[in-house]
Amino acid sequence: MSEEKNKRYAEKIRLFHALKPEEVGRILKEGRMVNFQKGQTIFHEGQLGSNLFIVFRGEIGIYSKNRLIAKCKVGDAFGEMAVINQSPRSAAATALTDAKLFTLDEAGTKKVLEQDFAVRVLMNIIQVMSERLEVANFSIADLRKSRGPHEKV
């Protein structure tokens, strides 16, 4: 990959934010690109998984109990919770459009985390997960308001 292309990836892809083009290239060498057709399942809720994904083209739907809970667009990452927690997938993922994804398996993730830039990658993951938690907290607060303060959500 060209240095210019990797520089653009660092600008558009949240997990690559603040990485140098050569660092992005080192990450890309550890994973692979995969294509999914519209409607194709990427993984199922409850499935054991050790891959994280980054959307390079298209849109992905994230589903919990068959309800759409999020959409991932170009630059977004998903599936990292199962990799970090080493637990079953908490949601399912399906291609809403034809999509091109970068995927990094557990071995590739470990190699990336052994690199000198690993702290920046981890900080990016923490930031993404923190933002998701904040959105979830607001959703829970809204549910509590609509149900009453003493009802469980």
C-alpha cells in the first residue's frame, strides 16, 4: 500500500487515528480484506469470535435480539469487544450493503499490540468504546424516564 493511502486511512479510520502511515501499513499486513454481499451475515450473536472488523466500504448493521442497534459506516470498527473480552459476540453483524472489510484475527491483534505504537491503538479503541458506553448510558436514562424511576430497565 502506498504511504499516501495509509495516511488517508489514518485520517478516516478511528482505530488508526494519530498513527503514522508506516504504522498503518504494519497493521494492514497483519490482517486481510474480506468482501460481503448485501444481506450476508458477518457473525451471529452468541458466536465465539476472535476477529475485529473495520469498514472500508459499505454499511454494516449491528443487531441485538434481531433489533438494529447500530450502523457502522466507512472508518468504523466493530467486533472488538469479543476480541478484548474473549467472550461470545454480544450482537450480530450483517452487511446492509455490499461491503469491504478489513479483519484482524486474535494472532494479528496480538502482533499489533506488541508494536511500539500499540498504546495509541489501544487509546483509540478505548475512546470508541467509551463513546458507545456514553450513548448506551443516555439510552438507559431515557428508558428510565419513560418507565418511571423505580422500574428496572
